[in-house]
Amino acid sequence: MDMNSYRKWLPAICVVLLGLAFGIAKQSRETKASESTRVDASQTRVDTSQTRGVNTIESLRDAIVFLKDTFGTQYPSGTDYLKRLESISDATSESYDQLQREALLSHPHIKGHDWLIEVRDQYWGNHGPINTMFQNGDIHRAAGSGGIQSWHSLGGRLDVISIEDSGVVTRKQVLAEEPDGIFRDADVSFDGQKILFSMRRNKADDYHLYEVDVDGRNLKQLTFGSMISDVDPIYLPDGKILFSSTRDPKYCQCNRHISLNLFTMESDGANIVQVSKNDLADFHASLRPDGTVLYSRWEYVDRQFGPSLGLWTSNPDGTRHQLFMGNNAWSPGAMLDARTIPGTDSVVCVYGATHDLPWGAMAVVDRSKGMDGLEPIIEMWPESGRKLVTPSDDAINRSMKFRGSIDNFKKLPTRYEDPYPVHDLEAGTGGGQFFLVSKRVGKRENRSSKMNGKMAIMLADIFGNEIVVYETGDEVLGAYGAVPLAARKRAPAIPDAVDYTMDHGFLYVNDVYIGDRDEMTNVSRGSIKYLRIIEAPPRQTYDERGYWNTDAQQVGAMNWNLTNNKRILGDVPVEEDGSAYFELPADTFVQIHALDENKQMIQAMRSATIVRPGETQGCIGCHENRVSTPMPNNALPMAMRRPTSRLEPWLDTPSVEEAKPFNYLTDVQPVFDRHCVACHDYDQEAGKELNLCGDLSYPFNVSYTELMSKSGQRYEGSEEKMVNFVGDGPPGVLPAYAWGSHRSKLVRVLKEGHYDVKLSDKEMQRITSWIDINAVYYGRYESYYPGRSPLLALEDGARKRELVYGKYTKRGSLLPYLLENGHLVNFTRPEKSPALALMEDDQHRALALSYLKDAGALLKKRPREDQSNEGIAESEMDLHNSERLKTTQRENAKAVKALIKNKKYYQFK
């Protein structure tokens, strides 16, 4: 079978295999339930989640009994420990502490090898758990305002500790040390002979990857480049290295902080290529026993920024990115530091807050019990953390009223970080009861406004014991990231399936009508005719000079209450049986909408995905259950019996490649200009109710501001609004028809007939498409004018803006005015500005009008981005970020070219 024939039949083969796998898995579970198995650490669990005490006589007895029964002769003093415990009645006594330490640290998988410890100060608390790099060229360059000015180090090193008899822990060796640097994210090779880590030597440096022998010799720098941070490296089974990096520079849409994605490279640092294209952050990766990668991912396409940091998986080559857990509940605000517990189906991770350091409660979770809420939590440290988790309740997670829950985990009385499941390294089993973890053991204030404190390595178990294993002995430096310094079982290597000679991949849907719970229950079969493919482009620049703030800080303004922009790539047909099969541009971060015969959105994917070059990826339905995947209805769907569909460009767009980001002023306003403005303008009766003129205002134009102000600040449910946008909406998956053009008064009125207004099908599509891609405004993140305001570009602009805006200059004061009254200023016809009517003094009013006219003249001379929908880098920050992006893109292209030719290329070396 040739490659083209293989690709043609691959989706059908996948569907059949999925059905077989479902049956095999079911049979396997039934068989396992009837087998008698030996008792070992991976299969013994004591349910102490609701009853355990901390460091009690009972907790220690339970742990000793477990270790004695599990390990037998490998735990030779178990009987003696139990006898000694019988003579102790006080769990606060020194004799108890000594016995507890001896008994627990004699665990064969703890005492059996040395441990590697990262010694450093806690990261600076600035914005959220991804913001630990503060690289050169980063944000807020003014002293004391965060960013690069916030980077600091009190020194760092890599310690090797050894656990002796009687629970004595000694620092055996200092492998490496930097007086002004930081060591982080260490990983040990499968043979136990090398250590991989990220290091920054000083403030002038950035994080790069290094490798060293376990004896501290042969230190080698693997990655290079300025204004680049390489962190979170792990060894892969095929000899490559996977890590997170800012080599594709992009910034969080709700602020200005640098984000990072997943990359791979050869063991010597050659051929660095990007394997994830999320428009925000992919980090804290770990290797799973099956050879796939588990990582934390932050992205919030059409969702609130806070609860959108969950756990995802992929193959090491970047194929098959899939949600693993989280993402659809308000709290936790972050799931971090996740590792699969060998020998089990569970994961240990950290439940954290959106606006906090990468720490929180340590949790053991079982995905088979649920993706969110309390159900999957088997264990949690501290137990009180359970109260901070949002339940799996649609009434909560589909509502914006609970958005304050994203920082629930800042209420914790203590913090955990970098958990490691103790297990049999050679067998790759025997975990789930004991964990080495960094824990905050003392409060210490430093320059951060966040709660900080010194960290120590603790041993925590499910029986209720917690003991300090290692403290640094330093007043400020803490201990982090304990990993065993020994050989471990190598996971299977998953072959690389990416074909870099191709510029596209393939995606199939078995049956778009299949959903989970009620997401598709009110959708009639046959009603979905198309799938629309929409790119959610990354923010690759930002504006330090101004912002727009509704529920999130936009720098500068992009939309009413949405931080994304969108690019409609095109539509593909859906067959009668609900199937679709089509080509997608490779490595493009896209979301999918299900459309009716009028190309109005029925259901939306409020997230995004990619296909790698040559990859074929598929799904059973639309929002199907990820834990208990339903059986496919179609053994051989209609779409798989024909060649793949190609994207049909949107309206008059010449081609998919030439599609521009959607821009309200150029894509929607012309419809209002032709059909509406004659009545809906200043000095007209209809204009008093709704002004649809295209005049430029701040930070949008007049008609957009008027429409959105009459639609509310944020999503409130499926009830009809002027424009029912979801904005940065709730995390819960919403039912079909919950928002969009089908729930918007503007569309209903135009379709029912509004006087003699008759829109063509294409004109109506411009309006419905705009609403369905979440009522975006700007197509570009670039901003020539400070904060999108030409007033600020005038000489002494801040003073002139204050004179024009008056009391609405103050942060947070403009939005309430706009919600109540609509726009405040008009730069196209300055004399129409409502701000002038608020001024009682004639001289004041005349001066303000002159400033508005001057600002309008600037816009005629140099159009704002909404006027042209062109991203021209002209501001200092846009030029800086544009050049940095071009440089990294050139380097990535050279690495891909080397891969295709089976050669090596070393970036920036």
C-alpha cells in the first residue's frame, strides 16, 4: 500500500481499531478483576483520605505495617519498629520522632539510592505559575515594576544527599554551584549516569540547558541564544531531549508575560524543533510509562484566563495533543508538576491558584473517576485543600458568577511543590503511597508581595505522616525538585510520525452529533452542514503604554471582553451521518465550529488544537466524554469513503493562505454603512436608540461600542441579548445554541425584517460570522498609538487626555460609563463626542474639542490598526518583538531543513 492510499484509509482503520480497543479494554478490566495478584506497593491502597491524622501513633503504625507486608526481607527492621512503637504513647516525643524518621526513611526505594536536590531561593512572585523566567528583553523594564527588574538570585547549587542508617541524611556532594545563578528542573538519564538541568548563571544571562556527569564532571552547555529561556528538560526514550522554551516568543493575552512551548532536540543540542503550537504556554513536562508526555498547558480561547491551566498529553513528536484532566471547572486555577505514578493509573500533581507561584496543594488524582471536581481526588495535602476545589456542577462552572474562585488555592495554610512518587525505579512499579515533595516550612518575607517562605524536602505518605528529609541549613535558600540519582526503567520509544516535507495534516470526525451529557442533545440530526476552522493566533507583541480592562487586562485593547483575535481559515462539509474528513494547515492553532445551513454557529470548541505535518488526528464526536469514550456509530463513515475535503475560504477571501485576522471595522462596518447608518446615526431618532456609524472612538469605533455596551459586560447565559457573545467565558462546556448569532437580537431583527433593510446572504454572513467568532474587534495585536489612543500620541498627551476624559481618565472608571451610555469620544467627527456635553465650562469644552480634532488628524495621517487591518511594526515594542520573532523563526526553519536532509544544525551556536 502506497503512502497516499494509507492516508486515505487511515481514518477508517482508526475508527475500527477504536471500537476493538473499547471491547478489549472492557474484557481486560473484567479479567483483571477476577485474577488473584500478589500484594505490592502499586496495588495496595488504604483509604485514609477523610480520616487520617498527621503524624500520629496510628499513622506511623499503618505505614510500618504497609512497608513490612509489601517489602518483606527488603524491610528487615519492620517487626522491631512495631515493637518500639508499642512502647511510645506520645506522638510529640523525641522517641516518636526518631522512630518515625528511621522507619520511613528505611523505605527500600528511598534509602536504596542517593537523591539530587535543587537548592535556590523561591521564584519571584509576579503574575502566575508560568512567570518564573524574567528573561532579558522581557516586560516591565523599569526598576521595581516586575519583569527583568524582578529577577534575582541569592545563589544556587545542585546537592546530592544520601540517607544513612537511623534516618540520618547527609549532603554527600555539591555537583555544581553558582553564587549569582539558579539551577532548576533537573532530570536524570535512564542509565543514571548523567544529569540534565536548566541554569542561569546571573541576571545578564538567560536560562539554558546543560548536562553533567553524575560525579560533577564534563559540564556541557546544550542550548544557546539571548532573550531566550530554555527550561523543564526531560530525557526521551529515543535519546532526544524535550523541553519548554520561549523560542517562539508569545505573550499571555491578559497581560504581557512571556510564554513558552514544547521543543525537542538531539542529545547534543542539535536540531531544535517546536512540537507544540499552543498560543500560550506548555510547560512542566514529565515522561509517562507508556512513552507519552504529560504537561501543563495554559490557553484560554473564548474562556476566562483563570481556570484554563490543566493537564495535557502528547507524543514526544507533538502529535496527538489531548486534554488529560482539568480545564472545565473554576478551581483549581492551575494544575502543575504532574507525574504519573508508576504501576498505577493515577497522577500526582499540584493544585494551585491562577495568580501565584507554581505551588499549592499536593494531590493524587485518578482520571477514571472524573476530569474535574472532587471525584478524581484520591489524596490531598493538606486535606483542607479539598474545600477549595470547585465541584463538578454545571450551575457553577457554566456561570461567570464564580470567577473569583480561580485563586482559591491562595488560601492554603501551606504550600507544596515538585512532588515525586517514590517507586521501584528498575521495575517501574510500586508507587502511590510515599512522596518526596518540597514544602514551605517557614514564613519569610522577601521582595515579593506574594506569600513566600523557605522550602524543605519532605516525605509525605497516604497514612498521615510528614517528616522533613532535607533542609539546606541556609537562612534563605530552600530545597526543591528531589529526584533519585539512579538508573530507571526506560519507557518505550514512540516513533516520530511527523513528515516535515508536508505543510498540512488531516483531521476526521466520526459523528459530530455525539457529545457528552447535554452538549449536543438539542441538536437535530441533519442540522449541521459545515465545520468552520478558525485560527486563534498568538499574541506576539504587546503595548507597554496603555491597556483596556474589562475582566482581563488587554495591552492594548483587542475586544470588548475577550482577549483573543481570530482568523477564519475556511469551511468544510459535514456528511449526512455527521462525519467529516479534511486537510488542515500544519502547526496552526485552530478551533472548530459546527454550522447550520446558513453557516451560523450551533456549537463551538472553546479551546484549540493542532495537527503536525503529515499527522492524521481524529475524534469520535463533538465534546464527547474523554474518560469513557463512546463506541463510534459509524464503522466506516461517509466522509472516510472519499478524498479529504479542502477548506473553502470565507466569503471573498482569495485563499486559505491569504486569510487575514477578522477585523470588525473592515469586515462588518461596511454592511452597516450601506444599510443602517442613514437612520442609525447622530441626530436621527433611530440613532438615539442605537448608533451604528463607523466613526472612530476609544478604544474601538462607535457602532461596536454601542452594540457591545447594550450587550452587557460579560456572558450571562443563553437568553437573547443584542449580541450574545461568550467573551472570556466560563470554563464549563456549554450546550449547543448557548450563545452566538442564534441568541442575538441584532440577527433576529435583521432576519425577521427591519423596515426596508434587505441584506444579501454574504452581508448577513459577515454579521453572523462576527458574532459567532465571539464579537472580536481588532485583527492585530500591534499598536502604533499608545493604548490605541491617538490622544496619547499628541505632545503632552496624558494631560490632554485627562482634560478630555475628565473623571473617566481614572483606571476602572471608563467601562461603567460605556456600559451605561455608550461611547465617550469621537475622533472622526470630534464635535459629536458625548464627552463635550459633560463639560460645563465653554473654554474647557473648546480646548477639549481642539485636542480631539488634533487626534483625528493623526488618524487620517497614520491610520490605527482597525482602519487598515495591517500589522505594521512601528512602535518601539512592536519592532523589538517583531525582530526577535523573525530571528527565532529563521533558526527554527534551519533546524527543520537539517532534519529533512538528515543533517545537524545548532541554533545560535
